[in-house]
Amino acid sequence: MTHCDDHPHEHSKTCRVCKSEYCHDCHPSYLGICEKCSYKILIVLVVIMVILSYMAWFGVVL
């Protein structure tokens, strides 16, 4: 396991999405997801919300 420069004695955690290691003390995550993956998930959710609002505004039905 790799260690953070700020916390050399702590164990790093593994991201549940991309399986990379991250320091839980520097970037705490309740779901066990690293910071990069959490930003990617938030961007996807915003895009889905924009598409759904467009569909609701203009009455587009699937």
C-alpha cells in the first residue's frame, strides 16, 4: 500500500470504482470513493439532471 506524504503511518484505502489507492485522512469519503471518481459521478448526475429537465420542460416523452 502506498502512503500519503502527510500521513506516512496511516494505511491508504482503495476506491470502490477505479480501484486506485487514496488517503482517507486527506480526502475522507463515506462511500469509499476517491476524489476523482466522485467528481466524475457528480458531472454525470448534472448531465442527467439537465437532460431530464429539458424533457420535462418541452414535454418530450420516451
